[in-house]
Amino acid sequence: MTQIQDFQGRSALVTGAASGIGAACARSLAERGAAQLFLVDVDGAGLDALDLAGNVHRITGSVADEALWAELEPQMTGLDHSIVNAGIGSGGPIASLSLAEWRRVMAVNLDGAFMTLASSLRAMGESGGSAVVVASTTGIKPVAGIGPYGVSKAAVAHMARIAAVENAKLGIRVNAIAPGGVDTAIWESGEDFKRSVAAIGRDSTLKAMAKTTPSGRFASSEEMAETILYLLSDAASNITGHVMVSDGGFTL
């Protein structure tokens, strides 16, 4: 089957690109003709492991580092597309969380997303482009025990909508995607997840977690990447300011 080359010759930024949804997006962009990719992640080895065609800039560092964006933004002038994906998880009820833990999550998931999107918009300038912010269904449907994560994802979804209004006249579209359960490495940091994996294995743990989803399964990173690239592509040229839910029915 011939791969659609709908990103032929274009440039794109992907944060959190070393694994999961970000890596799937980076691979799909390269396969679909992107000529220049800017990939950001704290995991340098993961970035190096991506075997991608085109001109690939691998930037090892945190999206929460203002200096990273000060250095990278001038290199991205004329940017066509941006996927604001980097994020970290957190666990525990709000009443038991420390301010330090709250700020740790917000620094990456909210402040980092803000700097990523702001730099991307400036790099696109008046030549137009599109961006997709990766939010979460936990920013729509309250889920106990993940307060900072859910709050940060609600915030970035609304940030995308505000940015869409502000930049529409420049020909820049900004949308968000709110995934439900996705089989990615973000689960690995949870203590409950680790205990379950030790007891019954990873596959069984994910199947048990997916029982709260009507479809009965978690999505793959590749499935999320296809939806993200649709929103990013010219096929979605009339869509902006939209928060697309892709959750197997979790929020129903």
C-alpha cells in the first residue's frame, strides 16, 4: 500500500517524542513525507533510537526549561506543525499532595505545554500552520487520585481553544485531543500499576484497567497518532478550537 504523503516537505515539532504517542507521531510524520522534524524529550537515548527519514533534530531536555525554547525557537522559523505532547503523571488524593508534587506536574504538563505552544506559534508566524495539544479525558471527566494531572490536562485543552481564537486570522489552527486509556509508558510510574504488574503481569493489568471503558480495551499509540495527524493535516482545514475525545467511550 502506498503511504499518503500529506506532510511532504513540511516541518514539525513533537515533544515527548522518545516514546509512546510522541514517538508514534514522529514515525508517522516521517513516513508521510515530513522533511524536517524537531523532536524534544528528556530521554536522549529514546530519541536516538528513532530511525527516521528526513532532517531530524533531536533535542534532549525538558519542555519546562525556558532556556531550551530560547535556543530552539529561532531554529524553527517557518514551522508548519506542532504536537504539544510531553507530559508526566502523578498519583494521590489532593488533600495529601505536597505543593512540590503539584508544581512538579504543572511545570511539565502546563508550563511546558505553554512554552511549547507559544514558541510554535511564533515560529509559524504569519505563514500559517497547525498545532495539536495532547490533553486527556481526565481533564473532562473527574478521576480520583490524579489531581495535578487532570487539572493540567483540563488547562491545556482550554489553552488550545484560546490559542485557536487568537491565531485563526493568521491561518494557524489549534486543536486538542483528549485520549482515554492508551498503552504507553506513562503508567509505569504509578505504584498501583507496578504492584499489579508484579502480581498478574502487564497485559492483564491493562485489561483490568480497561474494564472501565465500554470498548473494553486501551488504544495504541499508533491509533492516537493517526487521529492527531488528521487534526494536524489539511484534511482538517476547517477544524480549529476543537477538543477531540478519543476514549473508547470512557466519558460516556
